[in-house]
Amino acid sequence: MSNIIIAAYWMIGAMFSFSLMAIGGRELGGLLDTFEIMTYRSLVGVLIVLSFVFYNNSLKEISVKKIKLHFIRNIFHFFGQNLWFFAVIYIPLTQLFAFEFSVPIWVAVLAPIFLKEKITFIRVSAILVGFIGIFIVARPDLSTFNPAILAAALCAIGFAVTSISTKKLTNTETITCILFWLTIMQLFFGLICAGIDGNIDLPKGLEFVWILIIGI
């Protein structure tokens, strides 16, 4: 089986997970703010990652050699994910996912800068066609300012930088190491942002179920 097919299977699993996360985010909308959702999501993530680390005896895989790149990756991911959770509450999922599909386009835009990839006529043409396609599908109303639409558009840039950073990290770091720093750093980011007003709401009832689904 080719690497492309294997990657496609993993991507299908990722899209299924993202869809469930979108449903969970919408269900939690108005009950918890985005920083609180991110805090509890990361807490669940920490518990899952540490369980795998101790089960597989892979603690030695966690290193601080690329800690600056981990920090950059997780700041942009935290930024993008919070905007994504905000957007998922207020705009149709079709619009949100249309903007989210611009992530590969932004990666193509940023890759020559960060990954030193060549700029070609085909790449530029694909970028332009991609942006046109997204606007056709999303059809945002540009006559009025909608912060949720802006959040959906900006979250894609955050995810693009995340993707590029992850690509660079996978050259030297294991998935265990990447996910460990992702969950740990974003847990602290979430606690700081959620607690800045002196109040962090606790999930209640079915909210626990959606938090678990989002975290998993």
C-alpha cells in the first residue's frame, strides 16, 4: 500500500474527528467560552497522551530540543482553534468548513517562506482558483461585518502555520513528543486565558460527554 493511500486513510479519520469536534463545539456554545473548552479539551488530551506514554514506555521520546518550535506551533494552533470554536457556534458548518479548506492553500502560500519550497506557475494558479472556490462555496456577506466569518477565515491561517510547524517537527520529533507538548502547552494557555477574568466555569451533565468527545 502506498504512502499516499495510507495518508488518505489517516486523513479520513482526522476529518471524522474534526466533524465530531464541530458538533461538540456547537453543543457547548453558550455554556462554556472557547478558552474553557480549550482548557478542558487539553486536560483530556494530557491524560490520554500520558496514558500512552506510560503504557508504551515512551517517556524517553519527549525532549526539549525543539521547544521553541513547539511553542510557536502551539501558540498558532491555540489561536486558530479558539477562533474555530468561536466560529462554529455562530455560522453554518458549511461556511466554517469551506474556510477551513483554505488551510492547504495558506500552506502553499507560506511553504516557500518557511520550507523554502519553489514558487511555480501551477502553484500560484491553484492558490487563486482555490480562493475563488472557497468564496463561491462560503458566500460570505461582505456588506456587513461578521466577527464569526472573520474568525473562520483567520483560523485557517493559524492552522496553516501549525501544519508547517508540524511538518518541520516530524523531521526530528516523534508524534508522542509533538502531542505531549501540544496538550501541556495548550492546557496552560487555556488556564491563563480562561482564568484571566477570575472565573472558570465547570462542565455540568452532558457537557462532560462533549468535553470528552472533543478531547479524544
